[in-house]
Amino acid sequence: MNGENQEERAMKSLQGRLSAATFVVAIAVALVTISPAAADFVIADDLIVQGSACIGFDCVNGENFGFDTIRLKENNTRIKFEDTSVGSFPSNDWQLTANDSASGGANRFSIEDVTNAKVPFTVRGNAPSSSIFVDGSGRVGFRNATPVLDLHVKTGNSPGLRLEQDGSSGFVAQSWDIAGNEANFFVRDVTSGSKLPFRIRPGAPTSSLDINGSGNVGVGTASPAAALDVSRTSAGDKDMLRISNNGKGNFAFQNTASTGTENTWTVSHANNGVFAVDVGGGATELRLQQSGNLLISGALTTATTTYPDYVFEPDYELMPLDELQAFIEREKHLPNVLSSSDVEGGKRVNMSQLQVQLLEKVEELTLYTLDQQEKIRELASANLALQERLARLEKAESVQ
């Protein structure tokens, strides 16, 4: 049995070699006998090449393929995908193009949309390694073979992204850059002279600028409780808000629910150093000068829980005038009123408290005056009685 199997395998191998030889001879004869104009060779069957293939006018006998499986070798190398589908089947034609065909053209590799005469993808010659790199997780690196996020751009100087509106759709041309480096992360207005309207410096704390779901803006806080919430957690005095302008600086408060001129109040700092509060229409309600003088156009109202009408209560002990005189001579100020030593050196004065104290003195003075008036009335009455008595005595003497 073993001898028969070996004999059968040998016969089949010989038949295969003869068939292959016959096929090669047939191809050779066909290539020799047919004219060059009809040299196309059609194989109506699968073609399996157990080796490498070189296609193009510059392929040579004994081509050294190295590890190449398929090689295109000539000028103007192209691979075209020409889809002959009909009806509702997709039939777009595509082409892989290596380099321009014209002298002085670009060294490039492109994917061309032949049907629509477009070139959606091109790589120019000498592009750096990993110009576009997609890792096993689908993360894309630009100049980076180890992307750590969905899109990772890496370069030695200011990696960035340009957003360019070129005017082709009828809108005004405008270009913006978004980039970052060791100095800052920034947005650049390229069209307007490369101005930098937005910048973040390295080391900026978390939530330096934070906008919550309600539109509230936090500066230094992740939970802004107002339209603008500025917060600092470190100890010490700090400037929390500074407004600077080369000229008068205004800060306006507007109530849009009101339509009158009084719906807008403006706080301003004028060139003459005056801090002012103005209402719509130009009226100045408050003006604070550098000298400390405060001017208001209306009344000043303060809140207090103490009012000195207790002076008029029956049990109020009014200091006798001789004791008052002795106190003034000794202390050099009225009782229960600030002295000059209380306000020396720029010490603050509670104006509401001072007004209550002064009113207390006025009411006490009123009581003193009323008491003196009563005594004057008594003295006047006694004086009148004395005058009447004197008149009677004088009259009696004249009769004698």
C-alpha cells in the first residue's frame, strides 16, 4: 500500500508539473504570436502568485523585492478603483496617487475621489514620522506615536489649532488660533494683528474661571452663587475687583424691568479724583471728593434703636447746672458726648450715635430752658408784687 501511494503521488506531481509547463508554454506562445496592440492577457480564473509581483515599465528581470509583495515601478504610479456598479449600488471611483505627474510637481501620496474630481487626503514627501497616528484604542496622535487622549498634538514649540473662515461662503474672512506653550494657553486673533484676547498662565488654580449650569460665573470658585462670584480662600487683605481705564471709569447697574431714566445707576471715578453715584438722566446723587468731603443731593437717613425722648420722662435725672458747670470745667466737653481725644488721629465717628447724643443735649437744654423760664416767670410775678407794694407805700406816704 505504501508503495502504491508513493507511486500515485509521484504521478500526480508529474501531471501537475506538465500542466504548469503547458500553461507557461501557452502564455509564452500567446505573447509571441499576438500583436502588441492586442497584448492584453485575460485569465478567467483565480490567479495565485506565490511570490512578489512588480508592475510597471521599469521592472527588471531578477528584481530584488526585499520584503515587498507588490511593487509599482515607473513614473506616474497609480492604483485606481473603478466601480462598475449600476442602479442604487455605490459606484464612486477612487485612486491612490503617488506624486504629481508634471515636472516640478509635488512629492505626495494622495487618496483621490475620481468621480467628483476631489483630493480629500494627501501626505507630502518628508512628512515627519507619526504625523497622524491612531493607536489600538482609537486615540489619534499628531506628530505623536503615544497619544494619551482622544486627540493628542505634540511638537517642540506651541502646539496649536487654527480655525480659518476663508470667505468662500460669503462671510467675512477671519482666522483664530488656539495654542499653548510654557508661557500660556491662549486664543489668538490672527486676522486682527495676532492679538491675544484670552490667556491662561501655567499654575492658575482650579476654577480660576468657572461657569455653572445656570450661567453664573465663578472667579476662584466652583460654585458661584451669583451672576459674578469672586472668591479667594487664602488669608490676608486682597484686591478682589479692580476696574482700570485711561479716563473716567464707570460701573453701571441697570434694572431692565424699568423703562424710565431711573432704571440705570452709574458708579464712576472721574479724572479729578471724585467718586460719584449718578442716576439715569445725569443727576448726581452722591459725590465723594479726595479731601473726604461727601456731598449728597437728598436726605441722609440712618437706622438706630435708641432715640433720646427718654429725656422727657418724669424719672429722667437732669444734671443740675452747677454740676454741669463743674463737669465742663473739668472734662472740657459735655457729658455723654465724644471728646476731642476720641476723634484725634483720624479715628472714626459713629454719626448716628453722635446725632443721638447731640439731640439728647438739645432736649436737656430744652428742659434747662423751660426750668429757667418757670423761674423767670416766678421772679417776674414776685417782682410785680413788690412793685405794687412799693407803689402803695409811696402813695400812703404822699397822703400823710
